[in-house]
Amino acid sequence: MGHAVDAHRLHFAFTVTFHYIFPQLTMGLALLLVYLKTKALRTGDEHYNRAARFWAKIFGINFAMGVVTGIPMEFQFGTNWAEFSKSAGGVIGQTLAMEGVFSFFLESSFLGLFLFGEKKLGRIGHWISAFLVWLGSWLSGYFIVATDAWMQHPVAYRVGANGQIELASFWGLLLNKWALWQYAHTMLGAAQTGCFVMAAVGAFYLLTHRDEAYGRTFVKGGVLVGIVAAVLQLFPTGDMQGKLIATHQPVTLAAMEGLFESRDGAPLAILGQPDVEHRKLDNPLEIPRMLSFLTYQKWKANIKGLNDFPEDLWPDRIEMVYYSYHIMVGLGTIFIAVMALAALQLWRGKLFESRWMLWLLMLSVPLPYIANTAGWITAEVGRQPWLIYGLMRTVHGSSPRVSAGNVWFTLLGFMGMYSVLAILWLFLTWREIELGPEHTGHLPEPASNAGDDQEPKLGAEVRNRS
Amino acid sequence: MGTLWFCLVALMIVIYVLLDGFDLGAGAIHLFVAKTDEERRQVLASIGPVWDGNEVWILAAGGTLYFAFPALYASGFSGFYLPLMIVLWLLILRGTSIEFRNHIHSPVWDPLWDFLFCSSSLLLCVFFGAALGNVVRGVPLDASGYFFEPLWTNFQLGDELGILDWYSILVGVLALAALVVHGALWVTLKTTGTVRDRSLRLASQCWWVVLLLTLVVTFLTFRVQPAIAGQFRKASWGAIFPLLAIAGLLGVRWAIARADELKSFFASAIYLAGMLFSVVFGLFPMVLPARNPAYSLTIENSQAASYGLKVGAIWWILGIILATGYFAYVYKSFTGKVIVGKHSDD
């Protein structure tokens, strides 16, 4: 059984990690598309419409990748985690079904209109469709985070006579305070991915002296939204998330910090390698008393270490929790620094000429992906050994009849298929960046010819390519 | 309350089949009705703006099934582990084929994606049909409420069941034929010229296959799953569903003969809906029949607690009204025949 559970865990971990590469960008870009369309609407400058059209193409590729890699996630609750689904489906099925009914229909309908209907919809109509795509994707994020938040911090449930977990309060589930903070934190992370990608493409254009007007728009948009998101990521959302963990998952907090001994005035470890076997942190570089202060605003507050919890409540991969948390926080701090520097240069009017800053922005592009992934690993591995915190252990949640061999078969299948997809995705995204915003490509050019009395139907424009 | 959700989930699945059915069918005939690049872009353009939204229905139906019948979701999805994973791979291949194809124009790029799009669509039709065949035939559930079926064993309906046996394969072939007709009629409706003519001819020819297989499979189904006949005897008003299917099937012939594109497509939709509702009605109140009837999953023993079902009904109705609105708007925006421009370099 334990054998198969590990395979099921790896299966979900691999597919969800790959999946989340795409939504974090599309949720971030959706926001920036609204920004560009708003600029276009307010200034009446066609430049911003062309900029939006360029990003819509990159959005389209990533959205398709997100959709096709997202479908397996919903299926896996049933295929791989049947015992969990049977017990808790009446609760988390609510949020998952609401995602389908409220977000996916909205998102897919208006994305079709946004991508293919610019001419028909007019300026305001097209702005509205961009806005609804943003709304759909951010709603989708909420339902998924609310689902995860319930697993992190189960509320609004009761255990029925047959041992099934039943929903007790609809609004309790939707307004779980864990969900609210986790959502804000997650979406800011997605916004940062969008901002860093947009700024990096802009920096690339400026550094290579091509499409410089667009380069400036992209860098400026990415930095302006990015600095706000980077700061809010740390405070208040990251801070509140940490406090929730300290209150409700204290053993996870100890694992994240690599704190073995309970102590008053616990230090914050900046660097160091946890040695779980000997229960200590090697080569620690610490800020004295900082952890106590950050958690309780008291320099001398007591923080419980791992030693004071029974080992069967420890997350089963302490090192992974520790490193992923530190990577997330470290990168988050770097993002604030990079964005603040860029914003300062922008304010001084020197950003577009300051080559070192543009280089820095361009090279930073993989970092938000790493930070977002590390954040999710912290949350999900930190939740172990629980599948539903305090209610159901992970070992009890998987499908009883699905053997490890079958799981490995499909896991390897996904690995192979996703490797090919990853190559194609990089290739096509790079190609769009290389072709640049002036390339009208396969999406319709909205400026219609005056003499064109017979306006082609919308579907016709779909496949117009160069 | 459970019965209401049974009907709603069935309705969502039927809507999924009617909508994604035509774009799956269009994919399955892609290589056969469209030969040149321009013709192929016509087929793709006919489903371009809508296929993704159509596919959302399976996600929404899956989610609804999940919260309304968690025990069914757990048992069915883990029992059909392998075929569902294959369906996922095919859906991934198909979605990326449609999306990736139009980014590059090259003699080594387009045909590859055309082939993958067509073959994955075709296999999906067969697999969905085979899945339905499995549900109708019943699965080897035991007292634990779980089962696991390998992909195939000896292709017999004996003790060692596989997903693919002669019955489920036959249902798969019927599903393919029916969706080919459905998809071909959609392409006929949306295109002009050679593609339209080929599609109409294909639908017309394939109709005979559907007729033949419908008769054969219906006859066999009453033998494979005796509960269905019992249900129709018990509540004879249910005969309306098979009658609907027959009317739809004959309607397709009638409309094809008069070259009425719109009516033939809707008649095909009526046929599909009639067939699916017949099955749903025949199995009621079972949601997943077991080979040993004592272990069948029913509405009663697989539904979620009543509070969740009640609040679910409120938001579900609200959400579906909104979704219907979006769909009406999108389809209205994309009405009429598609016109595919030549490549802009000419």
C-alpha cells in the first residue's frame, strides 16, 4: 500500500507542477491584458491594441497548455485518490464543480471572443471580453485555492453516520479564512510571473534594439504592476499565511524553519542545511529572535521545535519543506529588490537606457516560476502526513485497486508526453517573441478595409495566417 | 434530491456529447473530407472558436458528478483508471494539435498535426463509446464498492472482464459512426464547396452504418443488461426516449435527402440525445451497474449528503443559466459559413 501511495503522490505532484507553469502566467497576463486594453481605451492609441494582440497570442498558447494539462488534475481526484474522493467529495466537489460551472464557461466563451472577435466587438466590447477572461481565470483560481485551503484547514464540515465528510456550511467553505489569504498570496505570485515575463520580453526588445516602442510599454507595465505585487506578496499576504501556519500547523512551521529545539526568542534561519537524522541545522546563518518576532510580534515568544512533536506528525520530507520554503522566501525578497530598483530607474526616467537593469529584468524570467512552484511545494509537502489536515492521512486516501505498476505506467506516459509539450511550448512562445508585436500573424488584424463591403464572418478570420 | 442530480448530471453529459460530439466527429473525418491545406483550415475553422467551450462541459459534468455522487466518482474513475488516462492523453494530443497547427505553415508541420488531430478525435469517439458500453454492461464491483478493469482480457463477457470486449468495442464503433455523421453534418453546415459536398456524402453513406449498428447494438444491449428491459416494462412512458432516437435517425435521412443542412444536424442531435437518454432511463436508479446486481451503485448509495445537494442546486441553476447565455452569444457571433482566407502572402 505504501508503495502505491508514493507512486500516486508522485503522479499528482508531477502533473500538477507541470500544469501550474501555465495558469500562473495566464492569470498574470490576463491582468496585464486588461491593463493594456484599458490604456488603449483611455488613450485611443492603437499601439496598445497591437501590444495586447501580441500578448494575446502568447496567452493563447499558454492557455491551451493550461487547459489540456488541467483536465488530468480533476480526473486524478477520482482515478488516483478514490478513498479521499469518496470521503470528502461532497465538500471539495462543490468548489471543483463551481470552477467548471462559473469560471470555465466564462473563460472559454470570452477567450474565443477576445481572440477572434476584436473587429466585431468594437473597442468597448473587446475591453469587456478581456475583463471577463481575467475575471474567469481569477475566479477559477479562487475555487481551486478554496479546495486546497479546505485540505489545509478543514472547516464547515461534519462527519456523517457512514464516516463520510459532509458539507455543513456553504459560505463557511467558500469564505474559509485560510482560502482568502492563500488566494491573495497565490494570485500575487501569478501576477508577478506575468509581470516578469512581460518586462523580460520588453527588456529583450530594448537590449536588441528592435520594437523599442513596445519594449518600453512592456517594461513599464511589467514594472509598475510588478512592484505592487512583489510588495503585497510579502506583506500582508505572506505574513498572514505564515501566521495561519504557526497557529494551525505549528509542526509545519518548525519544518519550514528547520527548527528542532523549542525555544524562546527563536532565530530566523537564512541559510543552513537541516540534518534531520541528528536533529540539527548545519552551518546556520541566523537572525536572532527574528522568527519569534515575525510570528508573534514578541522578541521572546516561544516557538515549538520539531522535537516537541511526535514524529508521526512530522511532514515526511522535512528537507524538501525547508528548502522549498527558503527558496520561495529568498526569491520573493529578490523580486522586491529587482522591482524596486527598476521602479526607481523608471521614476528617474533612466530605466530604458540602463542596460544592466534591463539585463537583470531579462535574466530574472525563470525566477518567479521557481518561486511559485517552491511555494506550492512548501504548502503541499508541508501539509503531510495529512491529506486533509488532522482528518485524513495521505496513506488512507489513494485508490485501493490501482496498483503501483499501473500508476507508473501512466506517470511515465505523462512524463514523455509533457516533455514533448514543453519543447513545443518553448519553441512556439519563443517564435512569437522573435516574430514580434508588428507581425500580424494568424490573428485577425482589426482595421478593416473601407472598400470591403462584404464583411467576412468571424470564424473566417481564425485561420488567416501569413 | 438524488434523483434530481441524477437527471442534471445525465443532462450535462448529453449536452457534452451533442456539443463536443460534433467537433470530435469533425476531427474524425478531417483527413477524409479535406485534402488540401485550405480545405483543412475550413474544417478547423468550423470548430475553432467553439471546441474549447464544448469540452468544458465534460469538466463541468465531471465536477457535478463529483460533488453529487462522490462514491460513484471514486469507484468509477479508479475502476476505469487506464481507459480514462488514455482518454486524457488523447484529449491533450487533440487540444494541442488544434492550437499548435495554426502557428506555423510548413509541409512538415501541418500534416503532422492534421494526422494527430484526426486520429486522436477518432480514437476518442471509440473510447467514449466503449466507456458507455462498460457502464451498460456492468462492472465487477464487489462489497467494497470498488473494482479495477484491465484494458482487455479475452474480449468475452465472462468473469475476467476487460474494458474492451466484443460488446464494448461494438458500442465504440457505433459511437464513432454516430459522431462521424454528427460531425460531418456540422461541417456540411459550416463550410462550402468540396469540403461541404464530401461531408454531406460521407454523412449520407455513414447513416446506413449507424442504422445497422443501432439495431444490432440495441438488440444485444437488452441481452447484456436485462435491467433495461425491466425498467421500460415498469415505466412505459420511457418509450418516448427510444422513439425520439428513431425519429431523429429517420429525420437525418429525410433532411439529407432534401439537403436541409440545419435540420439534418439537429435531427442527428435528437438521435444522439434519444439514444443516451434511453440508456440513462433504462439503468435508473442505478448509476453504475455491477455484474453482481447486489453490488450495483445506485443513486441512493452513492449520493452526497442532502445539505450539499440542496445548496448545490441553487448555485448550479444560476451557473448554468449564465453559461447558456454565454454559449448562445458565442454561437450567435460565429453563425454562418466559414470563409478561409488564402495565406496572406498571396
